[in-house]
Amino acid sequence: MDSHPNGDISLSNGCISGLNIVNWAVKIAHSLGKAWIPRGSDLKLLYRAMSTATFAPAPPERFTIVQPKTTHTGAPIRPLPKGLPKTTQSLCPECSALIEARIREDRGRVVMEKSCPEHGAFRDVLSSDVRLYLKMEEWSFGDGRGVTNPTVVEAKRCPEDCGLCSMHTSHSGLANLDLTNRCNLTCPVCFANANTAGYVYEPSLDQVRGMLQTLRDEKPVAGRIVQFSGGEPTVYPQFLEALSAARELGFSHIQVATNGIRFAEPEFAQQAKEAGLHTLYLQFDGVTDDVYLRTRGRRLAELKSRAIENVRKAGMKICFVPTIVKGVNDHQVGDILRVALDNIDVVSAISYQPVAFTGRIARAELESKRFTLADFAHAVHRQTGICDPYEDWFPLACVTPFSKLLSALRGELTTHLSCHPQCSLGTYLFVSRSGEAVPVTRFADIGAMLCEMDALSRKVETQRIKMFSKISAWNVLRKHFHENRAPEGLTFNKFLQTLQGLTDKRYGRGESEQEGFTFKTLMVAGMHFMDHYNYDVERVKRCVIHYAAPDGRIYPFCAYNGGPTFRERIEKQYSTPLAEKQATLA
Ligand code: SF4
Ligand code: SF4
């Protein structure tokens, strides 16, 4: 049975999943009757005529940013530096020394320039579109305050004093747990591979339980979403036991980052579902074998189709995860989205990931090969015509007003996705029965909704009678939902039910869609993990995607895999030489 006791702001499939204020709103809507039943053909005509309308983002002066001065444990927080040019701390790509970097506009792009006293000057493109870059940072509602029980209590240097430290401003939104560095593929773009490392990192099941417990012990917000990763986590001999352990420890959402090979076996998919798995974070680099040959060294298109079918039958969900490499598969960004729409009953999200250069790359090649989130937003627009780069995308962290309001109403802290605005962007597509996909921004004034939710969350903290606030939250949602612009059949009631489904997995994991309770949605997002060339300490300090490690620490993703690459240190410390492991497995 699926368990999702918390039902609050969550990352679904590594992406934004929404809010649970709607649980109350849904109840209020039901109690007020059927006032928002669609008006048949009139509505259809209106929708056809108006579906290209967009809402301009609310001007930033419409909201007050509440910026905490310190983390929970008293470390000062430097407010997010905005505008251009600006300076930040970065790393030397050669020696990893912490060095100052300047970020500035250059011919419509945003570039980072830095110089190491030993290794000279470096330059990288952070965004190919300054206008989109500036929009992202406008939509920031203030930082989080980290954890109350950091492992490193008097940290001074980021990212060296890691795991989690007193300076970190976010708690874990989604936590990864590597089960192995072995894999059943040898991908050229992989950063975790036993064959090239020469050792096997494979924690025992007891160590896995210990790491899960560390995540659950995080305070003031316990870890709720775990993703088993690797290597290929399904080759871990006790993979099913690890899933069950996560379920027993109370994780509300359990997912696996996988290449899908094992899920091409129907029995395995069914066993994983029964052990507690909710979602596959499925490597999905393209729709043709020429792409897979280049990114994964093997034809995989047909295998992915089989895995999708088996997951559908088992009743789980899939998030496609394309690693985008310029000149290799960036021309298939739109095709991937179309395959997701064709399988909307089982694919709930896509998390596009521009490749990070974890090895060395020639300086001349760097600018021509870099694919940024702005490139991604423009590619979606060019290749599908669905999303406008400036109107339909918002940074991941802009959902914090919803989570703040939820916290205030419930009187307890919930997960806040307080990452840096340049880390990720995303949008929700609502998909009609005929397969037409419409971004939520076309029929809901998301900007104004966020501003009012944020203001309301501050009011609620001081109010004693929370019921008025629940009605106010409902009013905010109602006011900014425009049914005459929504896809056919999407009433306000159905809109609320769908939002509820995104947070309460009892409604969001398939069955309710078949019953017509929710409307089908596709979360489309991009997250740009950092490498040494574009490293920004302001981003990693705010990271919400974490790793649990067997040393009892929790590391932000971009410190674990990029920058200081704690992965290498941890794996070496807890590994067995490859030959020795092969002998025991033989
Ligand atoms: S990345 Fe976060 S936890 Fe790590 S050193 Fe920096 S502030 Fe501390
Ligand atoms: S620091 Fe890296 S992993 Fe963390 S939120 Fe930003 S891009 Fe994602």
C-alpha cells in the first residue's frame, strides 16, 4: 500500500510536486457545490481562442522578501546577490582552490570569469540568455535556515567543511543514497563507475539502514523523499530489502535512479513495487538508438519502451531523466517531451539535466559545448512550441510560499525547497484527453498567486483562528484560476483535486486518474548540476538535493559529485578493491 502520511510540499521524481493547502481548498470547493462546472462548447471555443494568452510575471516590488539573518544554528546568511555584475566564490578547475569569480553580462549571455594565481584565467557561460537569468533570480522568496542538528557545527569554509554544516541554508528536499558503484552499463557520461574506479563501493544493508535513519533524524524537518542511486542501484544484491527498509522507516516517497535494464523484466518491476518503490527516475537520453550509442554505448530505445510498459502494469510512475549533451541529443529535447505526453498515464515528470563536465575539457571547447538551462528553455520552445521561455518557466524555489503557508497553518515546519534560483527551472503542463498540453501559467496567474500566498503565510503565523486563513488560501487559488483559459474539462474543482493529487500520493499514483478524479499533468523541469568551471558557492550552500553517506554525514549533491567531490573520498574509504569483490561475486 502506498503511504504518504505527510502529504505536504514535496519533490516528486526529483521535481516540484506542489502544495497541500489544496486539501482544505478542495473540501471548501466541495462544500460550495458545483459552481464551476465547464460550460461545454462555449468553453471549448473560448479555450481555442485564448489558449496562447500568457500572464506577465508579477513585478518584483509586489512581494516582500523575508530573508533570515542566520541559519538555525546562528551562522550568518549572506542574502542572495542579485543583478549583474556581481562576485561570488568559485573553484579553480585545475587545483580546486577557492577563488573569487565575477559574473557579468556579455553579448546577451551571462558569463563567469575567474583567475587562479597558479593556473590562470577561466571563463564559462552560465546562461545563454541574460533576460531569463534575471527573471529566475527575481522569483526568490528568501532563504531557508538549514538544520538544527548539523554535523559540522562551527563551519567556516564552504564547500570544504561539508556534511551538513552550520552554514548550509536548506534541509534535504530529496536525498540520494548510493547502493553501489557497479553498473550493468559502461556509460561515457557517468561519474560513478566501478570499472573505471578500480574499486567497488557497496554499503551493507545495515549501513544502508543507518544512512536512511540519518535522513529521518534530520531536524527540524525529517527527510521524507529518498532516491536510491549508484552506479546502477538495481544491481545491489539486496535492492528490494533496501526499498522495504525505506518504507519501514517512514519515507513518504521512494524512488530509484535507474537505466531501466532490470525493469525490462516484468517480474522485477512488480517485486519492486511490492517492496515499496513509487517512482523510477529513468535515464532517458533520447528516442533513437544513435543517441544511446553515444551516451550509453549501447542500443537502448526498445528496452526503455519495455521498462515503461512494465512500470505501467505494476502501477508505478516514471520521471524521464535525459542528460543533455550539446550536439549529441539536444535536438531531441522536444521528442522526449512528446514521448512523455504519449505515455502520460505513467510518465509524470521529465527532469532534463544539462551535462556537467566532471573531467577536464579544453578551454576552447568549453563555451561551444556548454548547454545551459536557458538553452534548454529555448529548445523546448523551438522544438515543441509549448512553453514560452520567459512566461512559463519559474525557478524550483518559487514554491516556498506554498510550503511556508502550509507550515504556518499546521504550526510545524515542512519541507521548503529553498535552493538557489539558478539551479533549476520548471513548469507544469496540464494535458487534456486529446493530448493537448497547456502550461499552468496560461490559465493560472502563478506570479500573483505566489505573492499572495507568501503574504498570507506571514499573516497566518500571528493569527489564532486558522480557519480564516484556510478560506483565504482557497480565495487566492480561486481568484487566480481562469477557467475560460484552461484546457477543456479543467474546472476549478478539478484543478484543486489535481494539485491535491500531486501532493497526496493516494490520489496521484494512477488509480485516481483512471477514475477521473485528477487531471493529467506533466512536470517539466531542468536542473543544471555544477562542475568546476561554473561552480558557485552561493548555489551549493543552498542545495536541497543531498546524499546520505556511511560516515553519518549528509552532503549536498554539488559538493558530493562536483567541486570537492566528496564521493571519491567516501567511496575510497568504504570500498573493496574491484578484483577482491569480483572474486566474492563469482
Ligand atoms: S555545501 Fe553546505 S554543508 Fe557543505 S560546506 Fe557548504 S554550506 Fe556547509
Ligand atoms: S547545488 Fe546542484 S544539486 Fe543542489 S540544487 Fe543546485 S544544481 Fe541542484
